[in-house]
Amino acid sequence: MANVIKIKNRTDGSEPAATALASGELGIKQVAASAAGASGAAASGKIYYGEDVDGNGTTVARAFGIGVKSGAGDTQMGVPIGGNLEIAAGSGISTTGSVSGDVTTVTIAATGGSSSGDIEGVTAGTGLSGGGTSGTVTLNVEDTQTINTLNSSGFTLDSSGDITLDAAGKDISFTDGSGTAEFKFNLEAAPELDVDGAFTIDCSSTMDIELGGDFTIKGNHQTLFDDGTNGTIVEIDPANSHFRIHDDAQTGNYFDIAVEANGATTISTVDTDAEAAHLTFDLDGDMIVDADNSDIIFKDGGDTRYTFNLDSTPSLVVSSNFSLDGSGAVEITSGSSADLTFDSANDIVLDAATGVFKFYDAEDTDDSFKITVAGGTGATTLETVSASADGTLTLKADGDVSVLSKTSTSILSTTDGVLDSSMQFIYVVTAGMSKVGTSSHERHLSFNTTSGNSTNSNGDLFNHYHLMPFAAKLVSIRGSFSASVAGSTSTFFRLRKAADNATSLTETYRWTNITGGGPSAPDAMTLEGVGGAGNSMEFLDGVRGAAQIDTGSAGVQTYSAGDKIFGGFSVPSSVGTDIRGCFTFVFVCTDGYPS
């Protein structure tokens, strides 16, 4: 078909309708839309043509011009004609596009990066002065300036080196915008950090404060340390002059140090629901308590119990009963030349669970004086203990020695002057002997006379017996002679006894002056160096254990009341003749004097 071009002019500034132009028609817009009161501002002279896009006889008005796109997107801006001019973003460059009426705008901007180029000028912005378009330029901050961020965004100073804030006016302040909470760093010769409002240091890890001098916290309010879970654990209260540490599990329980007038200080603990707030000092060294006023006082619930007076003559004053209770050995030691004095206004009581009290000389534990008190009865024994059996006990008084019973009488006699039937005592009996060695006969040990009767010629004379008035132990027989009785192994000594209500004698103890060394060995007395003229020797020890015991046993001999004792001693005439001897028998009463 023939091409027909029809040209229509629009003078009202409006756009043609979509089907206003037939296929192949052209329209020319001669007046800008703004001239007709339209909102856009499209230029006049714009050309339109009709196009049957779908081939169905329906045309669409198309504007003739150049289409512009920003980047590689599908959005077409401007007037599309089937071909576009695309402005693409390169490295460090971004593009954005917009359409307003017939006007298409494409903005090209740099996005940073490593690209280099020249700065042709520096312009001073708000709060700044200076700048320039050539050479080295300087920007100066005016006197009072504020850096603001918009839309509640943050402000970050990020430096790969130091960040230095230098204020010639001495103060660097940080506020929250309203001025109600403020940090002010005062940078004078003695710098300060002033905080207006509550101040919290929140640290998720270790925080170290390293000081080259003192660390001072000033204020008349509490300084609190909170563990973040249980509340305040440590508090420092300058107004009330105390320091307090709370139990993290139960903060009502605490340890407190309070200082009052004149520096008087109280260290206390509080347990809100019990009395278990114990205070323990566990030191890896000495513990020294130094009181300038001399006294160290221990109290129980406010009541004074002990007072240590630490003047030049220290003393311990106890306000009530005092017990020294040790689970192990307790030793009280005075100086090398100092006395140890126990001074009591009343009794001094020594209480031993075993009832045994020992006294030593210079820690000589092998030799001691021992007092034993029996529980239940109070029966008491005084004795000496010595390694060499030489622990002599001496009672030495600068006056009388009185031994009283529970009835204030002597243990040896009643108020009537007779022996007490319940008391033990010692009594001594002497005996004599003559013509020892004469005719080698056994001589009587006479308790009543000193005649030299012999058992061979005179028999066992009843008047030479010793009658036991009460039960007793014979603990010693000491004898001495006018001449030596040593030298013969046939010498013997013996004791015989007749029971109460009887007269016949039975041998109970006998030793012979012979040793186990054989025929050529010396006799026992010669071996032991006893039996010489005037020498005192013991007859109950079997010549110090050297003689042969033929009957009974050496040592203590026991007798009952009514027993009769008869003794004899035989020395051969080869040793000597007409020798005289004296004897002392020592008895200890065992059952008291018979009533």
C-alpha cells in the first residue's frame, strides 16, 4: 500500500492519546506541556508517529527520540525507539538514572577505591575556615564546634595509629546530647575524670589498672562493686566510714570494718539467721598484735573474759574460770633464770585424767618425783622414780612435820595415842649374835638377848623368837660384824618361821655363800666385797644376788600376825672365832594395827 504521511500539530501542550495517530501518521508537539498548565516541562517540537505494534490494525502513538538507560538493567528511560544509549558504571564509578516528564537524568559518581587523581581545591565547610585551590592548604576548626550525625547514626573514630585529643582549655567532655550524663576529663597538672550521674565500668574480661602513684576515690557516697548476678558484693561507704564485703550467696551476711572517732576501729561479721559468721586469720607467717595502750582484751558477747596486760611485767587477767585444754602436750616454759609462779586468790587445781603428776629436774625424765591419785577414792601415793634406784625422798621442814588423817589425827596413832587400825607404817626390830665362828655351829639370831647359844647345844630356844604383832612385810635385814665373816663357801644364813598357834619351825629363806664359778671361784661375799669387819651388808638380797639361794627367794618376805621368826647364821672357825654381830630388821605394816 502507498505510504501516506500525515502531519498533525498539537498546540495545547498535551500528549496524544495512544490511538490518536494512524499507522504512518506523524504528530508534532509545538508547545511545552507547562504552557498548558501541565506538571511536566517537556520541550516543544517533540515528534510522535503511529505504529501498529501487534499487526492487528490498532496503532500506538510513539514518541520519536533517543532512549537512555543507566547501567545494564531493563528499565528504559527517556523516549524509546527500539535502540538505547547505555551509560555503564566502571571501576570506582556508579551511575543512577531518573525520568521527570520528558527529561532523562543520569548521575555518574565516584565510589572511592585506589584510583588516584588530583585534588584541584579544598573548600572549608561548616565550622571550618581556610582551604584553597593551589599549593598546601590548611583547614582550621573554629572556636566551638559540634560534630553531629544524622538519622541517629553512630560516629566512629577508627585509626590505624593513635587518636589524640588535645584541648588547650584543659577539658574534654562527653555528653549524651541532653547534658544529663557527662564525662569530663580535666587535663590540668593533676588530671581528673568528673562524672555527672551514675558511672559503671562494664568489662567482659580482665581489667588492669596500673598506677605510678596513689589511687584515690573521692566522694561522700558509697562505692559499690557488683558481681552482676547477686548484687552488691563489696561496698565502701565514706559517709559512715566503713568497708563491707557481702556473701555472694546471701548478701545479708557480711564482713565489716568500721572506723569511728579517734580512729577506733571495729572488725565485725554478721550472720542474719544464725551465729556462723566466724572470723579466721590464716597467715603464712607470724601474727603480731601490737597495742600501744598495753591491753589486749578478749570479750564474749560484750563481756570481758581475758585481758592481756602488755606492760613491762606482762600478765593475763581472767574474769571467770580459766581452763587450759590441749589435745596434745602443753608446755609452759620460763626463761633460763626465771621463776614460774602460779598465784591464785583461791585454790590451784591440777587435774590429770590418769591421776599421775610428775616432777623432773632439767628434763631428766629417767628420774622424777611422782604423785599418783586414785580415782574414786583419792588414795594418793608419793614416790620417787630413778634409773639407779637411788631416788631418796626427804621431808625437810623448818618446823614440825605433821601427817594428819581425815579426822585430823596422825596416821600412826589415834587421839588416844594408840596405832590407827587402818593405817600402814614401818617398824624396826634389832637383834644380836655372839660367838660367830666358834665350833662352826649355827648361831641363834636373838631378838631378846645377845647370848651365843647354838642350835646344836641349846636347840631352838623359844625366847629367841620374834613374834609378829600384825601382818607385815620384812623389807630389809642389815647386819654388821666385829670381824670379817667372808672367805668360806660353807657360810650360810637362813630364816625359819612358826605359824600362829604353832611352835615348830619351817625354813622359808636360805642362802649359801657359794657362787657358780666352780671350786676355785671366790665366795660370794668376797666377790661382792661385803662381810668385812664393821661392814654393813644386806641379808635379803642373797649377797647382792651372787650367793646360792637354797630355799625361798631373795627380797621381801611376807608374814602374818602371830608368826614367829627365828634366824641363824653359820661361819666356819677357819674364818674366825668369837665374832659378834648386830642386826636391824625393817618391817612395813600391810593391814594396819589390829584392833
